[in-house]
Amino acid sequence: MNALQGFGFVLPHWLYWGWLAVMPLILMVLTGGTRQAASAGDELPPGANETTPLSHEGNAFTRAIDWLSNASGIFVAFWTINAVVFYFYEVIMRYFFNMPTIWVHESSYLLFGMQYLLTGAFALLHGAHVRVDILYVKLPARGQAGMDILTSVIFFVFALAMVWTSWTFMLSSIGMKEVSLETWQIQYWPVKVVMFTGSVLILLAGMAKLVKDILLFRDLGTGEAA
């Protein structure tokens, strides 16, 4: 830390990564977030209406993946508290004590980037991704389920490419012990691990959705779906 002398308080790297790992878990336990994760899909997502496609309840496999996707979104949601605290600290130190930090901005934009990488599965579970539905909304329920099955091919090409690319990025970053070029010199390889983790989560969420679409398509054909 000799190179950082004279900068005031500098958040240690181990504390930053350790806090991000355990803080959401603690809050999930204290606030009942684990129970909220178990209720994945029980409520319509914000903005949903009568045109929202039907969804099958799935099976044990899809429910496990849905729980994981929902839990990952709740986990990441608690990270936003850190960004508020970090920037509050920066404002106080900069404007009241004339001691601007060298780590708040970088720690926060890394945090925002990791939030984006990890919430893809949560967004897919709750139908929050952008959908071009000019033709889709005009189809009957079974036609929509069939369209989702057919277009899943495009999704899996993208998801598998993302998993493979993030895997190579992660291995390269770990191998070179990549760190930031800024003064704080925070490790970047954990960000690449999060990138790979988020890619795997969205792939799993897509697999669960495909299974539910197939089951819905089958049940609509036999008249078993509501």
C-alpha cells in the first residue's frame, strides 16, 4: 500500500470483494429474500398485462433453475446499497474535507457492470428482456409457445457464444492476475468470473424456459393448459 500513501482511506481489495460476496447473503437472510426467491414466477413482472404470454409451471428441474435465477436477481439488488453508500462517502470527503477518494468511482462502476452481467437470468425469468412482438402478439397462445421454441435456437447460439467467450476471458484474466490500470489497482479477474457466472445463469434460465415452453405447447395441444 506504499504507493497509496497520502490518499487518505483506501478501501482494501480483500474487503471490497469479501463484502460484496457476503453482504447480500446476510441481507437476504435478514429480510426473507430466500423466501422471495422461492416464489419465482408467482407474480406478473412490472408492466405485465393481459398480452403477457402464458407460462407453464414447469417441473422440478425448471423450478430449481427459476429459484436460482430469482435468487441471483435479489442478491444483486442488494449491491445497489453499496453504490449509494460509496458515493455518499465520496461527496462528504470531497466537499467537506477536500479529500477526494481514488477508489469510489472505480468500485462503483465495477459494481454496476457486475450487476448488469448477473441479472440476465432474472430478467429472462420475469420477461424483462426486449421483445419485438409485432407478429408474436397476434398469434394464439399455442402459436406463441411454438414461436418461443423456434426462436430459442437464436438465443442458445448467443448464450453459448457468451459462455465460451467469457470462459476464455476469465482464464486469461486469472492467468495474468489482471488488475486495474488506475491508482487503486483493484483485481479485474473477479469481474471476469462474474461475467462467466452470469453467462452460465442466463444459459440455464434459457434451458428452463425452453422446457416450460415445450410443456406449455404440449398441454395447449391437448387442452390441459388453462
